[in-house]
Amino acid sequence: MLIHAKILIYLMIAAVILAGCSTKAVIDNANGQKGPVEKSSGIFSKESSDKELFEEALSYLSNKKKEPNYNEAKAKLENLLHQFPKSKWAAAAQALLSSLDRISALQVQIKQEKQKVQGDQVKLTKEIEGLRDNGKQIEGKYSAEIVRLQQENEQLKKDIQQLKNLEIQLEKREKMLR
């Protein structure tokens, strides 16, 4: 009977130790934080604690593989403030919420500025094309004027040459008449 009691005690101790080790902690090796979906859950599940909510919100913000999910982090922080208004994490959560609000406002402002810049760029591109067309028209006009002036210049040279020839002929006639 004593042997059966010892075996039973050993089995109970082993069961308690195994039960304590049965939950696994999933830790992201990159930064040592639990992932947003990787909360530890034991046999008896309970609502998330204030610290778990805060860490979960931080995990949404510090995601190295993809863009931070500001909306999910904000929802977790608001949930923390709603469930645990007197928590020691409440002040940090409130500060993070105000920072996230500022980030959201800045993102909206950046989008508006980007749209404005794109509109200005389109307008400037059209203006540049208009100036190029205007420049080409002026260049064409002046090219035609240059060609006309060169032809006129050639004609004037011919006329001058003819006048010189006529003058020479006139001098010869005068010499012959004398």
C-alpha cells in the first residue's frame, strides 16, 4: 500500500509539472515580443490583462516584416483604456493614442499635399508643353524670316553686281565717245 501511495504521489507531481509546461510561449526571436495573435493561452482562458493588451498594441506597431497596423494598435489601446482605466499602463496608452492620432492626421495631410503637388505638376507640365509649342512656332516664324532675308540678300548682291557691270559698261561707252 505504501508503494502504491508513493507511486500515486509521483504521478501527481509529474502531472502537475507537465501541466505547468503544457502551455507554450511563442516569442518572436527578432525582438522578443509576442506576436499580435500569439497570446499565451492556458487551460483556463481569461480576458487579456492590461499588460497583455499594451504589449499586443505595441506588437502591431513594431512589425518588422510589414507596415505597422495603426488602426489595430489604436483599437487595442482604446480597449485597454476602456477595460482598465486605472491601470499603470493607462498613461502610456493615452500617450500612444495621441501620438497615433497625430500620425493619422499627418498621413492625411501628406496625402493632401501629395495630391496638390500632383495637380501642380500636371499644370506645370501643360504649361511647359505650351511654352515648347510657342517656342517652336516662334522658331519656325524666325526661320522663315531668315530664309526670306537670305534670299533678299542674295538678290541684292546680284543687283549690286549688275549695277557694277552697268557702271563699267557706262564708263567704256564714255571712253569711246570721247
